[in-house]
Amino acid sequence: MDLKMAENKQGLILTEKPIEPIIDNVNGPHALVPTENLPVSKQISNEQLIAEEKFLLEKEAEVEKSYEGWRGYLRLFQVSRVIGMLSLYLYLDQYEVHRKQHLKVKEHREQQARKLTWLAVLGEKFYGARLWLFHIFILLLRRIFVGSETNKELNQEKQAVWLKENLIKLGPTFIKIGQSMGTRADLLPLPFVKALGELQDSVPPFPNEIAFARIEKELGKKINQVYEEFDLEPVAAASLGQVYRAKLFTGEEVAVKVQRPNLEQIIKGDIEILRKIARFAERFPSLNENADWAGMLREFDETIHEEMDYAAEGRNAERFTENFKEWTNVHVPKIYWSATTSKVLTMEFIHGTKVTALDELRARNVSPEKVNRLLIKTYLKQLLEDGFFHADPHPGNLLVMPDGRLAFFDFGMVGRITPKLQAKMIDAFFHVVGKDPAGIAQDLIDLDFLKPGSNPEVVRPVVENMFKFHLNLKLKEVNFKELTYDLADVMYDYPFRLPANFTYIMRALMTLEGIGIITDPEFNFFETAKPYAKEFMLRREGKDLRKMLVDKLLGRDTENGKIDLDRTWKLAKMAFKTVFNTKK
């Protein structure tokens, strides 16, 4: 086997043309062939397998060196350039938010200066003049990069394509980051969301030769000893690996997920570069007021390493299967452990259609709206009952099967919720369903969304007023840009923060929100949640769940055994209204 032709500086091959995923076509673009006809499996000797393994090890060493010396500085420059340009695009797009913040700072500084001397007042006048000049400078930049209202969208499309292409060039670490950003329709302009959304399942693949060598090295067998038939080309490629369609000797059609070459070395090098950028950002307090960049990076590091363990992914899938064993409309691919390791995963192959492929779904007489409602219900169960949830529900990981079942894929990224946090979330759930802004405000306080030492009584009325308005809107009625401005104002004026244990939860919910906007603009969370709330309260699924619900409804304080009568009365009224659908 000639693997030398598959080399590059990072040990990662990225072709110009991305492959087309199989998932939207039940027949598939490729045909399976007998494994005896695969170039990599035809009369391979043990000596050749040893040579392949040696080649892969040598490439790993080369990748590690590519992050050292002048090549390391070049990589740092490349990453900083992309992150810097993205930051500039987003800053200019949301400049009005930042301008409001600057003006509030200016007003506060002037108030403080008046309490001091005329020199302090004069200093603040100079500060105001600097702000005015900065404003003029930003307006010029906006004209250059954003353009006028007539060509703004066109410029953003070009910028989004540039960003997507450069993230692909930077490799798997940054493709993964781009995938996460592609779900943030609440923060990113629509052209960016569309472009980065293409990273979910249209990432350029790496060469078959390397993939086949990895499979044989991991399984300790030749491909033709494990699989009867194998696809000559991958059916999907993602940031961390790619998937092939195959057939076992027992007749089952399977998907074989293979990890990208040199992934550990690439991730390690890129994480270190991101740490350097984070340490640089920490020099500017204004950039870190509401964001813990170092903490976010630590979490990303832990998450991506967890995703790299395919055996753990298989165990997560089986746990999810067990949790939904009573749901006949939900399916999880079966894991074939005899052909699974930490870097190779063999699972049941699922044919189906993306949840966001509206035309294809309707052609099959499947309602996208019903699919979206089912998806929301599954997440209510995952969050409120199971305490274990799929943390990456992007459209590439969700398929509607030919029989109408909703299939979940890719359990590399999962979230876990402690019983204590789950109990608080149940409170918040009933407050949201009951459209209780006061209760929601208290939930945010109980869930540690305020920084330590903050006065909750100052924040409470602001949060209540904001939710009084937004709780009654349908998705199509929400102006996300305005909502972003509202949230930015609140975040700036009050010491809000995102708790570490909510990072996965918020990521999943924001992704679901993006799917909901596409599939069902008329979607109303409350209409979907009410039937589930009724079932949730009346269903008997086990002693622990019954006790948790009873404790909640009785307002029992599990720490001291006392009963909060006021809280009991509020929850009882809310439960009664939810179950019997009564009016206020």
C-alpha cells in the first residue's frame, strides 16, 4: 500500500470537494463491494500491516513537531487570524449592543466624576470625545466589512464562506468549534449559521487507505475477516472521524465510524494554541467580564477528548436505548462490540431523512411539525427524568426513519444532571409551563445564574418583566436580534453568568431552538410541554421518581425535613392548572 501519497504537514488530508452524505437518500450513492476487492484488504501480509502501523506512528511524531518552533508560531498566527476576523465580524454585526454598553459606562463615569473635581470632569469629557472618534472609526469599518443595508447580506455570505473554508483548513479542532457556532441562530447572522451548518456532515474526508489501515490496526484483523462487504467511499465525514457503510458476515448492514489520523496530536497542539490566545485575552478585563475563557477552554478540552473515545460513545448509546425502551417512536442504532474499539465504532446502519429536510419529509407524508414536537418531548424526558441527555442534537445526528421513528446518532457528547440540579430544573419547568415570570426569576437565582454576592432583589423585577413579554411569543414572532439586545442589556447591567453545569444543557436547548425555527415556525413550547407535564405528574415509573415528584409538590426540604407551606401552595395551584388545564 502506498500511503506516502496521503501525507501533508498536519497529517490530515482535506480534499477540495466534500462528499455527499448518504442520509438523505435511502438507497445511497455508493454500492457495497466484497471486501476481497478492497485495495487495502487484497492479500495483505503481516509485514504490510506492520509497515502501515509504523507509518501512522511516524506521522503522529511529525504532527507533534509541526506545533514546535517557527511552524508552531505560523500555526498560532493562522488560528489568531481566523478567530480575530470572526470576532471583528460579530462585533460589527452587534455594534449597537456594544455602543449601548459604552454609553452606559460613559454616563456612570461622568456621574462619579461630578462627585470629585473639575479635573475629573474634564477627563471624562476627553473620554467622551475618544468614544465619539471610536464610533466614527467603527462606522467606517462597518461600511467596509458589513456594507450598506442593500449589500449587507451578500457581504455576510462571503464572510461566512471564508470562515467555513478557513476552519476546514485549520482541521478537526476548529471544525468542531465551527459546528458548535453553527447552531447559534440566536447570536450569529443567518448567513453564518447556514455556512457553518454545512460543517455538520459535509466535512472533507481523509483517504481511504489511512482509514482502512486504522480499522485493521484497531481490530487486529484484516477488513475481509470482519466485514463481508464494504463501501469504497465514506458516506459521511465529520470533524473527528468519518463513516463507511458495510455488511457483516451475519447479514446486518452497519456503519463503521473511523477516527481521523493523528487526532490526539492535533487536538493537543490546537488546545495549547487556544490557551495562549485565552491568556492574551485575559489581559483585557473588558473581554472577560461575562466570559471565563480559560474555563470554557478547559470544558472544551474535556468534551472533545470524551468524544474521541468511541467505546464510551457506544456505552452512552446503550444507556440512551435503555432509557427510551418504552418509546416505540424513538430508535438508537445497535452497537456491535466485536468490531468496536476506542477509535473504531461499528453500529447499525440507519436509512432516513434529516429532521430539517422539510421537502423530503413532506414527500414521505411525514409532518416536520410532529417530528419537532416529538424531539422536544424526548428532551423533556432526558432532562427532567433521566438526568442523561444527548448534548449535540444537530440535524446531522437526527434522522426520521422510513417507518417514521426518530433516530438519534453520535453519543460522543452527552450531559449528566445530578439529582439536586434536576430537582431545581423540575421547579423551573413547571414555572415555565405555568408562565410564571416571578417563579422563573427565582429559579435563575436558585440555579446560580447570578454571580456570588449579587443582590437578587435588584435583579428579580428586571427578569420578571423580560419574561412576561417573551413567554407569550411563538418562535416566528421572536425577533432574535432584539432579544439578544435585551439580554445583553441585562447581562451588562446585572451580574449574570452561565453556570458550568448548564453549558451542555444550554448548548442542546439552543440547537433544538434552531431546529424548531426551521421545522415549525408556529411552534409554541407551552402547547407541547403541557401534555408532557400532565403525563409527567400522573405517570408512575418507579419509586424514586414518585418520591421526587411528591417531595416537589409537598415542598419538602430534604435537608431538614420541614415543609414550606407557601411553596407547597404555589406548586399545588400550578400542578392543578397544568393537569386540568384550568384558567387563571
